[in-house]
Amino acid sequence: MRAVVQRVRRAAVEAEGRPVAAIGAGLVALVGVARGDGPRQANWVAEKLAHLRIFEGPAGQLDRSVLEAGGAVLVVSQFTLLGDARRGRRPDFAAAAPARAARPLVDAVVDKLRLLGVQTSAGVFQAHMVVSLENDGPVTLVLDTPASPPL
């Protein structure tokens, strides 16, 4: 799995011209599922999102997680994160998992975040979405799951 994570002041998603999700301060996580990913990768991404220390504490250092900061997470599925554009002019998406395999894993990330106590919203799987956000910092990270993430 790959996730592009941005710390935001606010974010929202529209699908088919209607609002479907919005958060205040927190994280936007664009999540792409790779072929061969499973529950271990989904669990790793959710745990990382909940506990990643990228919010400022009282001393001004990045030492608080979204949980500690009282923020929310907006999860947006995005298979294009697995696109390979190293050759040619058209990205190759062969590394992306098919929708039937990816959907339950994106849902698992959302479910696990909620179980961890994170206020979580999500976009619409396989829909054309408009994502608007106000990046805070800016703080942006790319997370790639390890080959064998812990459970």
C-alpha cells in the first residue's frame, strides 16, 4: 500500500457534484492498494496514520499524533498512486490492485482508524472526486508499507 499524507487545516470531498465528506484540522490520506496487499498492510497504514507524530506540541516540535491533537482523517482511495510513469508518456497501473481486492482494504483502513478512536471520513470508492484541502505547514509524507508489516 502507498499513502500520500498531508496535514491539513480543513479538507472536503465531492463526488458527482455533491459533498460526501469533510473534516477540520487533521490528515488527508490518499490511499493506493497494490497487488498482493492484504489486511496486514491495511492495518499498518491505519496504525501509522493514527500515531504518526506530525502535529506540533506546546514546544513547537512535531511530537503529537492526530489522536493526541484531536484531529480527523479523511481517507480517499486513489489507485493512481501505484502508477509507474518511468517509461513512455502514459502511466502503467499494473501494480495497482483490482477494485474488488482494493475496496475492502481501503474500508479496512477506515474501520481500523475508527477502532483506534480517530474521527474518520472517506471519499467514494471508484468515483470521480474533487478533493479540496488546505495543507498546513506544508507537511506531506509518502508512506509505503514494508514488505512484511507487523500485525
